[in-house]
Amino acid sequence: MSRLKSHTEQIAQDLSHQHGFSIEAVRHMIRAIDAGWGRMASFDHPEFGGQGQWMQGGMIMLGEPLNHSLRARVDALCSEIASIHDASGPLIEHGSQTATPTWPDSLGTPSATGSQGDLHYAWFADTRRLALMRHGQLQVFDTGDHRISGVSQQQGNTSGNISFTSQNGPIDLASLTPVADPAAPTTGRATTAASPTPRSNGDVFTAIERLGELRDRGLLTDEEFRAKKTELLSRL
């Protein structure tokens, strides 16, 4: 089992008063961000709109996509917790965890697995997914055309510099796109709510259309849409 460090309890109380969330909700988010190495979080709490994801740099998805006020409050809370994590290191005390993780059946059979310290990973070639397990928290990423074969975690770096080995050389975890619903069935052509992976010019325009639909539904901001559109067009 894991628990908040003694000084983290005071941090949680201060953040609760500052951001207007309950102490239980703040503790939940602290655990989620700690599991995401201070860079990302997968959470599920009613005060945050249910299931959601946050990633450093302003990427956030909530179960209530049109609740822009809640979006801003959650983003502010996550950003502050991540900043504290970077400055002071892990905020959670963890017990020993040696059991092999159980990966979602929807991902298929892993083509490569491994671990380093408290981090376990599995790469699924058929669905082009990378699954990570740390302190009981599961996160899944779209690997695109990368074929994952190893992991490297920089020791002594409290922000958690995680990179993986692929046929193209080292790839930073922060460059991969998190999948919004890790338990959802996937197909041979991997897609995510946040970032499609195009393979041809036609796919690029299709991906842009999909991103436009996500923006219209409130799942992406205009700024996020423009940034991703520019990235996709650069591949033509």
C-alpha cells in the first residue's frame, strides 16, 4: 500500500483550501501525478468530472469536456502538484511491489516487456500501444511507428526522465501521446482521442478533420487544435 508522506498531508490541506477541492480529491490527484512521474496523471474522481487525464503543457481531458471552469481549476491544481513534485521529489511513500502487472486484455499479447525499479512496461505491436504500471497506476500510450525494445529511467531525476529504446533510437516518454481510455478495444490502426497517427497524405487530412470534430465537441481547445494541425501538415 502507499500513503502520503507526512509533509504531503500539509501540502494537500493547503491545496484543498487554495483550489476549492476536498482534501480527499486533492489526495487522489497527488497520487495520480506521483504515479505519472510529475508529468502526467490519469484520475477518476467525481469532483474532477469522473475519469480524466492531464499532461504537463496544458493537455487535459475531463469527463465533462464543456465545463471550462472545472477544466481550468483541475489544470491549475495539477500544475501546482507537478511543480511541487519536481522541487521536492515523490510525494508518496510506497510499499514493496514485486508482482508482475496484469495488462488489459484489449491490448492483446505484449511483444516486449520489462521493468526498471518500480516501473513495469509492456509494448503491444499489434495495437501499437505502450502500457506502463507504476505503484498500481496504469497508463497507456500510442507508440505510432516505434517498436519498443527497452526502457531507461535516469536515476536521481525527481521529475522522472523516462525514455524507451526503439528502432529509431531513444524516444522520450513525454513525446508519446497518452490514450484517453486504456481499457477501450483497439484496432490494428491505432487511434487516440488526442492525436491520430497518420501514415499517408490522405491520413493527415483525415486526422485534421477528426481533430476538428474533437475541438467542436469541446475536447480540444482552439490552441491545441492549431498546434496539432501545424504538426500534421509538416508531415506532408
